[in-house]
Amino acid sequence: MDTSILISLAVPVFFLMIGIELVYGYASGKNNYRLNDSVAAISLGLISRIPPMLNLGVQGIVWTSIATNYNLQLLPNDSWVTWLVAFVVYDVCYYWMHRMSHEIKVLWASHVVHHQGEEFNLSTALRQTSSGWLWKWIFYTPVFFIGVPGEVFFTVAAINLLYQFWVHTEHIGKLGMLEYIFVTPSNHRVHHAQNPEYIDANYGGVFILWDRFFGTFIEERDELKPTYGTVKPLRSWNPLWSNIEIYDQMIRDSFHTKGIKNKIKVWFSSTRWRPDDVMEKFPHFSNDMDSFVKYDPECESVIKSFSLIQFITNSIISTALIFTVSDQSYLITSAVAVMLVFSTTLVNLILENKQWAINLEIIRSIFVVTAYLSFNIQPSILTIDLFFYQALMSIFYLLMFLPINNRLSIIK
């Protein structure tokens, strides 16, 4: 799905469009970007590229087996018809995958990442899960049964995903007749809303036709502005917690609830259902739409500047990793991926004003510098070199610009 080179090549365009939307927002007095929210969203996107790079999952094996042994060969190998059918069938499969990801808890556990953001802008489009490789592939098996070639599948999948980027904006209103056929910013705003009037609707990827046909379409109302985020708020910028929050809840509920039936049902029930006994023991508190306040912890400008620099550096390292993955061993790629996840997580925790995260960042940076100078890896690896220079910058910045009371707490 998201392993096509087209996705990697589009990353610079994504950042350019985010920059344009940011400038337009400030110029028009309608800016809806916050540093912490955007850094968290894009960080999740950077981390989500790691599972495809590491070839996690069994989808490749299953799809290859179907294409080889169970291919009905209903489509010509070299025809525009194949491309058209593949594009439409993929979008139908996407609709059902997306809809089930909102209706079945174990699937929601993966997809929830995309909905936790409480702003709606182009950076929200990059807020992607890192566990989709566990389940999403199941919904696309029909594409291989009917005989869509692999290269066609991955291309139309990439186009489908790329299309969805631009609809994550509040700056484009309704688009007339296009609203009846395509997914647009207007009907996708409804999809991301947590308002009771809007929730669980508009699942299409490119075409909104499937929602209209299957009865899941809801139109955006002029008098009801969408409130974004999840009904049960995450209230954290931590990308690791973002990815495991619902899995953690399901594991806890299935462990503590009584009866085998409930222990299994916890995983495959509606996203709204929990056993009564664990509801009482571990209650959930949902947002009150009448007094909803976005998660936005205060942060000193020095910390914001540091986090922004670290985030930009991590983005550069992530991009370098994507384009150099074939030049290094699987072990090196895995090690760099772990370092990237760790560094990215610390950046987001620092934006939550976690003092221990600043302390850990200093320790991380000292460790990276020490290890780099001790091992002197030859030939040099670009991503490792970048981590070294990032660590030097981190130590310098925190010791030079962090307020004296924060530095003393680090020493203590």
C-alpha cells in the first residue's frame, strides 16, 4: 500500500504544501498550525515509514501466493482497462478497510493514530499509524484474486494515498458538483470530526460515491463547525503511546474482565463496547463538546526552538534513511530506525515539558558522540554521521541556552 517509491518522492512536495498552507494561514488570519501538534503529526508520519523499510508483515508472502496460485486472470496484463479497474477496485477495498477500522476495535487500535490530532491541516495527513502492516493488507487481497499485476497495484495504491493528502485542510470550502463524486476537504472534515452529529462517516479514499451508496455519507453543515480529535482524547504528543494506546487498553481489559467470551470480544467488538466490569474498574472519560479544550501544554520558547531544530534534523535523517536503505545492511537500517524512533519520541516528550526527557536527551547525545568517536565506522554511513552532528548540536544548545535552573536540574 504505502511502500511505493512515489510516496518517498512526494515527501518534499508534502513539506512544500504544508509551508504554503502555513504562510497562507498567517497571511489570511486563519492559521491553524501549532508547533507541538504539527511536530507530533509529522513525527508519526516519519516513524510510519519504518515498517515498510524493514519489510515487516506477511502481506508480501500472501499477495504473491494469491497472484501465483489463485489468480483468476480476469484482466489483461497490458491494458488501460486493467489500470482503471485496479484504481476503482482498490478504492472500494479502501472504503471497507477504512470503515471496518472505525467499527472493529482491533482495527481501530491501528487507525486511531490518524484521528488523534485536534487540528485539521495538511500536517494531519502525515499522521499515520506504524501498525497498519498487521491488518490492512487483508482487505486488498481481492485485487490480486482478479488478476491485477503487482506493479499496477502498488502504483494505484500510492496514487490513492497521495490524493488523500490535499483534502486535509480547512481553507477550501465546498466544491460544487465534485462533492457528489470525490472525497473533498469539506466531506473529509466531517470524517475527522468528533461531534456526535458527524462521527463515523465519509470513509472513501478518492471517491465519496461508496459512502453515498452504502449509507455512510454525512454532509458538512455551515452552522456546525467540526471539532477534531478523538472522543476519548490522547492528551499526549508521545508517538509511541499514540501507536499503542488502544492496544494497551485492549490487553488490560481482556486481562481483567471475567469470562473467555468477553476476553475475546474485547478485541473484535465495536469500538464503543467494553465489558461492564472493566468499565467500572478503569472508567473512560470522553470529551464534553460544550467545554472542549485542545491539548496544548505551555512550553518555553527556548524549548520550542530546540524541539523544532531536533525535529527538522530527524526529518532530514529519516529522508536520508529512505534513500540510502539499499546501501546498508538490514542490521544498520534497523539500528538507525531504533535511534530515529527514540530521538523523535524525546522531541515530542520535551514539548510536553517533561524534564526527565531533557535529561534523557543529554544522556542520549553523550552516548551517540562517545559511540561514534569510539567505533569510527568505515566507510562512513550518512545517517550515522547525521546523528553524530545532531548529538553535538543537542549538547551545545541545551548547555548554552537552557535556563540555569533547568541545567541545575539536569546535573542533580
